[in-house]
Amino acid sequence: MTPEWPARTYSQRNWVEVFYREAKGWLGLKEYQVSEQSRATSSGRLSAT
């Protein structure tokens, strides 16, 4: 593992989290989150937070 790997990995993860949060806003889903149950069943249902 190079010294740059942790920084690059963290940067990529942060970018994904920021994009996901913005995309939820664009889609009008800011107040929703995916529940553990819907992940397990892959039903795609959203639950209010």
C-alpha cells in the first residue's frame, strides 16, 4: 500500500457521498433514506427519516 492510497480512497469516498446527497436533493428525496429491510429485499422502498 502506497502512502497516497488512503488519501485517494478517502477522497473518492467523500466525492461519492457528496454526489449521493446532491442527487437525492435533485430528485426531491432529501427527507428519505434507504432502510436496511429494503436493502435486504431489494424492493427499493424508501422510508421517511
